[in-house]
Amino acid sequence: MTLPQVSLRVLKFFFTLWFTVSCVFLVSRLLPSVNNPRGLADADSTVYGTSNQNTLQKITSDYLTRTGYNRPLFYFSFQLKGLETAENIKPMAEATRWLSAAVLRHGVVPSQAFYKEWQNWKKTAPPEKVNQLQEHLQRWAGAELNEEISSLKKMISRFLQTTSSDENSLSKTWGKLISQNAPLSYHLPLLRWHGKDNVYHAWLSGLLQGDLGTSTVDYKPVYQKIGSALHVSVGLGLLGLLPALLASYLLGFAFTLHPTSVYTSVLRHFLYFLDSVPGFMITLVVFGIYFLAGGSLLVPFSSGEPDLLQTMGTPPVLLGGLCIAFFIIPHLTLQFYHSLQTQSRSLYTRTAMAKGLSYRRSLRVHALPNALVPILTLLSEVVIGLVSGVLIVEITFSLQGIGSLLVKSILSNDYPVVVGITLFLLVFRLAVTTFTDFLYLVLDPRNQSNT
Amino acid sequence: MTRTCAKSLSLLFIWLLSCSSPSPDSAVRVRLAQDPESLHPLSYGNANALQIFNLVYQSLLTVDLKDNSVQPLLAAGLPQVRRDDSLAYFTYTIRPEARWDNGSPITAADVAFSLKLLHSPLLDNERWRAQYHFIKDIQVNKENPTSFTIVCSGYTPEMKLMSGDFFVFPAYQFDPKGTLAAVSYSLIRQKFDSLSQTSTFKEFAAFLNNPSIATDTATIKGSGPYQFISWNAGQAVMLDRKKTWWADKVATNKKTLIANPSRIVFQIIPDNAAAVLALKARQVDLMDNLPLVTFQEMKKDPAYTQHFNFYSPLSYDLVYMGMNGTNPLLKDKVTRQALAHLVNVPQVIKTIQGGLATPTVGLIHPKEKEFYHGSLPPFGFDPEKAKTLLKQAGWQESSSGWERNANGRTQRLELELLHRAGNSEFESFALLFQQNAKAIKIPVTLRALESSQISERLKARNYDLFLRTLVSTPLSYNLVPILHTSNAAEGGSNITGFGTPNTDQLLEKIAQEERTQEKAALLKQLQEKMQEESNFVFLYFMQNKLAISKQIDSVVVSSLKPGYDLLRFTKRK
């Protein structure tokens, strides 16, 4: 490959990376739970003794200030001109919604007049009337169809006439408000520039300096959390993959050598059966056998971070590795067998045998290298799958791999970790596929002669 | 074919498992469904972390799980109460024997520190700030360092518990530099914003928002009877009883100062099937919230009944369907009543809960005999009545459904029911309700959402119907936050828009009333009103499903969380 080609590829790689991770980050910031303090709004448990509305609002706004999430999300945003004008009036929180609607529909001057009058009226009016008007106004603001808007307008007019009979100023300003129309330009979207002081910029500059942020659950740096989860996932993956590779190689080879043997047929049928058993069944059966054999749940408690070998030595990881081997052996073996069989039927194998090589030797020397090439793609997918976590195994054996860390972080709204894992998996996938491409290039001489 | 094979295989294993031997040691092993995730004193992760915290830290008061009574824990006795116009004063004295692990006495300064921690800026304490907002100040007695008064705004009877229901943390450990000791509690609350700018508070926050505080079990030491031995994240938490615990020397009022098990191991097994396997292999002594089918099968099987006792204590988790009273479709109560007649509670309890649930007419548990309105007949399943009510509310039946004219626009009665995704009980109920509604031509769309999305929709009042659990308690009847109209606007906790001026008065009176008889009369009125308004359709109080090893003596199961009293357990070898 030439230099421009390489640099184009690198550029593409980084662009994909930046684009995907930015999307994940921005989407995660748009989720509703991000803007609520932890534990303040749990959907399935309302506990008695929570505070009143004003306290909750104050606390939520303090939280947003503390975390810096009250800043704009991105460098720019779009907003209707009318809404921006309404914001300039700086209304009270409860009036924001209907005042924006009023400005957008009827212009800023009469809206401001009505808002002022409403503030005065509110001081003296009975609270239930204030609430009723508030409710009417909110509904009017929320209405979308023209006939609904106009009927609600009439209703508010009637309500105001009956309520403030002696001092009709509120009713009058309302009448004035609804008689006017806002200029059309209020519906034009305006681009608002927020500059560098936004959430995305802060996150991206942190990322470029290698700072993925810290977990919101236990304050650990994200890379550290991913690191220890990766530890388990790699241990688990190695324990599953290496025996599976060995077994698949031996079985595939044996099947091809003795295609008519009874063992081959029995074993192949068993592999088909194993392939169709759902994963959770395999893990539970393995777990059950472990208990039967007198195994215990109690893992030796360790102090500090264990090294990879230590991790691989603990019973849950060993059992998990065994399950993973069971998951991938059928697929890998059958594919390898199929590939080897195809090669063994090809002309060059026949030539090799005609020249005096034994069947076994012709398979090993000539057919095998060719049969391995298609297996590479399969293998790269398996490796990627293993690192992103085999959730069934991790959940059953209570292992803290990448898969369960991702699920846990999503459930506890720990978005820095979610974004971090996404980034890691993306880089890993790209790295593995690039490496596989490279291997193809090296292993298959035809590719070299093409370039 | 695969299925039969898999099933017969699993049956074989389960049979074999029942013959295997139990774990030999004297530790009490409890299954937890979730990792505690964080042991930070302010931002701990979940209910499991709280359960573990209750073994390590102590509060001034506690609730005895045996009889649901409020008992002193760190405090020498229940607080003395004094009231004036707008404030209430609760005076406590800490037990003279109470000591931290380093031998120093627990004093009012530690209590003041703990309260300040709940309100300091820059910390992850938002939910505590909301919960303990009513505590205005703490006055330390200058002559007696173990005596102090907590000043609360307003007065409700539950403050007798709530004013002493927070963990007391050792100040020497969490604030070695004395940052919080230098500032008074009331100042922290008043100058919240400006204090958050100061460097001392920034430094304190950096010290406290630190992974070692959240995960290092060696540094987590409280006044409780247990200390951490180890925490294998995601796998197990082990706690040992302290060899010398201060409360062993206490002579009086010892009712709640018990700690029998010498070692407690929490086994974290997220997967229910794996946990059941572990239970059947007797690797855990206790498992709660057993799946219904497993619970029923194990209860019948002598192989398990010889090793386990099974309990299904009542709980205060109330499942209800809420209706949006601010929604134009559901604004009038007659429509809401009509929908309430489409819920077949006995059928739901029988099919979804296997009979293990208690039907109720209101949000008071039928077990609370003096407060529960036993003579109020439940609505019952009655589609014909529902139709009559709909007509009464102005709806007209057409070939395609129900319509009415409102504000010059035709409204169609089409509803959407929100429930949490992944909760199979809610899913089944939603399907049953959808069927019942369809039978009288009301189309109901079911929407399974993630819980924070539901919260957001409820908060914005952008919904028709929803299913939810309300964790209630027999210790508090302050229902103002969730039922008063002053909390009905966006952002408040009254999400269904319940309430009339009449019910508001009722709620205010209930919150203040201390005499049982009067309170009962008011609560019964409220239950009638709530049924009439039908913003809430109460389905049932759930029952816990527990299996506890027969090796454990003096078992106490409770309707309060976590559902059993670990501290009273003794395990035979």
C-alpha cells in the first residue's frame, strides 16, 4: 500500500471513531435520567416523606450546576425567534410555558403586558383561582389544533370575566393579547452559538487528553473499571477459546480422516445437538454438575487486584471458560470440517496423493493451510464476541466481565462507563478486523501478487 | 425435542442436587440479586448496599422488625418532643457506652457532622437533601456532649422516627481536617451556593468523592456490630461480628442491640435460575423474592421441606394503576371510575401472583386494622357498570369506540398504559387490562419503557395510565407530597393530579393528627375519597416469598424491608 492509501485509511478510522463515539455521547446526554440526581426520581418506588415541589426543583437545579450539565449540550442549537424573545422577558418558572406560547402566537408586547398584570393579580387572588387559571393557560399553551386553541381562548376569556369582575384589567389585557398576531418572523429558527462552554466540548477535550471521566457510582476512573472487567473477560475468553481451538482442530481433522466411522457420525450429531441447546441451559447444567461434585460458591477472597493467572484459576472463571468452550466448539468444528473436506476433494490434493503422499500427509501439508483461511474470519468474529462479553456466562457465574459491566452501567445510569465501553469495543473491533485483513494478506500469496 | 431433552436433563440435575451436602461453616449465607456497587456513605448504590450498611453503621433510632415499633439504637431513649408555632424540637441523648472502633465516644458532634454531610454542597447528596429538608438545625448541649436537640420545621408525628433515622458517621474518619466542624449546620444550609465556591469545601468534596471511600472496605468502619472482611465485587460480601462491640456492655434497653451471627456472607447471584440452583444445593441459607413457580414447587417437595422453611410475609409494596387526572380524557372522575371497573383484581391475584397477594381498597394495608377501611366495598370487575358510567360522563358508544364532544372537538377514548419493561407481572396485568377494555371497545395501547423514561413522562404529565409500585410504610401517613394539589404541578410528586380542596384539608389534618381514633376516622374518609376520585386503582399489596434454611433458629420475618431480621438469626452447625 502506498502512503496516501495508508493515511486515508487511518483518517477514515479516526473519523468513524469520532463520529460513533460522539453520537453515543450525545444520545446518552439526551436521556431523561441524566438530568436528575441519583435516587430522586425512581420510577417504581415512590417513598413517603419526599419533599415538596419547590424543594425538589431547587435541588435538581443545584445538581445541574454542580455537574455542569446546565450548560448547553453542543456548540450551537436552533431556537425559534419568538421563543428567544420570550426568554428575554425572564418569566417565573411556572409561567414559562404559557408565556412562550403567548409570545409565539400573539407577539411580545401584549404578552408582556398580560404577564405583568397576571403577576399583580396573583398576589391578591384566591389560590384556587390562580391554580385554575394556571391550568387553563397550560392547556392553552399545550394545545396544537386551531379549533382547540380558539375554544380554550374563549374559555379563558369567560373565566377572566367572571373572576376579576371589579378590576377587569387582567381580562382586558387578555382580550388585547388574543386580538393581536405575532409577526411571522417569530417562527424562523435562529442559530444560537454557545461557544466552547458546552458539555460536549468539555467531554471531547477530556477524551483527547486520555481522560474518559469517572464512574458516577463509585468515582473510579472509567479506564480502571474497564481494565478490571477486561481482565475477567480476557481470562474467560482465553480459557474458552484455547481448548475450543484445540478441540475443533483435532475433531475437524479426525472427521475428515475417518468420514465413515461410527464415532464421526455420533460426534457430529452430538455437536449439532449441542449447537441447538440454548446457552443458559448449558451454563446451568455445568453449574449444577459443579455443585453435585461438591463445589462451593465461596470464592477465596482476594486482597488487591489479582493477576490474570489468579483470575483464571478461580472456579467461576474456570466453569465459565468451560461453558464458552461448549458454545463455540460445535460451530468452529463443523465449519473447519466443512472447509477441510472441500479442500480434500480438490484436484491439488489428488495430485499430491498421486505423487505418493499419504492422505493424512496431503491433508496436513497441502489442504490445511487453504482450509484455515476462511476460518480466520470466523475466528475474528468469535474473539470480538468474547471480549464484548458472554452475558449468560457472566450473569450465571457472577463474573464482572465487560458484558455485565455494560449492563450494570446502563441500569444505574452510569453513562461515562457506557460511553467508555462503547469506545473501547469500537477500537477493539476495528483493530481485530484490520489485523485479520493483514493476516489474509500475509497468508494468501494471491493477495500479494495482486497489489 | 431439544426442549424435552433440556427439561429432563435439568430435572435430573435438580433431583441429584437435593441429595448434595450443605455448606459446612457457621456463616449465615444470604443471596443478594445485585452487587452493592458502591459503599459510599452518601451515594451508595441500591437497597442491597443499604441492607449491608445497616450492619455496619447505626442511626439514632431504628424500627424493630419483630413488631414494627420504633426503638432507640444509638440514642439512649426515644426523643423528648417540644413544639412551638412553626418548629418542633426533638431532644436526644446518645448512650454513654457508645464507642467508635478507635475507642473514642460517639458524641453529638458526630451527629452534627452526619447531618451536615447530608446538606453540604458539591457532594452526591441530593436525595438526602430532599429527604431531610425538614431538619432546620441541630443544637448541641454545651454541658453534656452526648445530648443535642434537632430542630424541625413544622410538625408531623412521623418526625419522631425521621428526626433520628439517618446514619451517624464517624467524623474523625470522614472529615479528618474538621472542615465541617468549623461551619454550623444552619450556615451550610443558608450559604449553600457561596460555600460551594470556597477552596476548603472543594477540597473536602474531592476527598469524599473518591473511589477509596466508595470501595475500600478496610476504611469503612461504623459503630454497628459488623465489620467488613472482604468484598469481591459482583460475587460476595463478607462481614464478621466485632470481637468487642460496645453494645455488649450495655445493660438497659437492649432490645435492638442484638447481633447473633458470627459471620454473614452475602452471595451475589444476579441470575434467578442460578440462585435457585445454589439454594437447592444448600449453598445459601436464605433467598428472598423466589420466583412464584419455584416457591410453590419447593414448598410441596419433601426433599426441600426437610431442609428449608418457607415464608410468605406480607409486604408494604403496593401495586397500583395510576390515571392522569390532568389529561382531558380522564379529567372527570366518572370516566376514571368506569376504567376502575375494568380491573379484575381477584383474577389478577390468582393468575399473576398465585394467590400470594393481598387485595386492598386503599393505600393502607388491610393488616393495619384500625386505619384500613374494611367496610368500604371494592369496585369489582363490572364492564356493564363501566359502560353506564362512560355514558354518564358524556361518552357515546359508536361502532368503533367511545366519543364525545369537548370544546368543539371530538374526543376519542383511546388510552396508553405505561409500564416498566422487563417486569413480567406488570406485562401480564397490562395484557389483562387491555383485554377487558377491548371487550367494551376502549382501545388501550401498551407501552413498556425503561424506568427513567416513565419517570420523565410522569413528571411532564404526558401520559394516560401507568403501573407502578408504591413502597409504603405503616410508620408514616404523611401523604401530602404525593396527594396534595400544591404538589400537582410539573415536577411535584403528585403525579396523578389527585385532589380537591376538601381532600387537601383532609391530608393536612392527617399529617398532624396524633390520636389514633381521630386519625383512623380521617384516613377512612381519605380512602373513600380516593376511591371516589379513582386517580389510583389499587391492585394489591405484594407478599414476599422466602426460603430459609432449617439450620437457622429464631427466624424473624418481617413485612418491612429487607423482609427478615438477620441480626436475630442463630445458625446451628
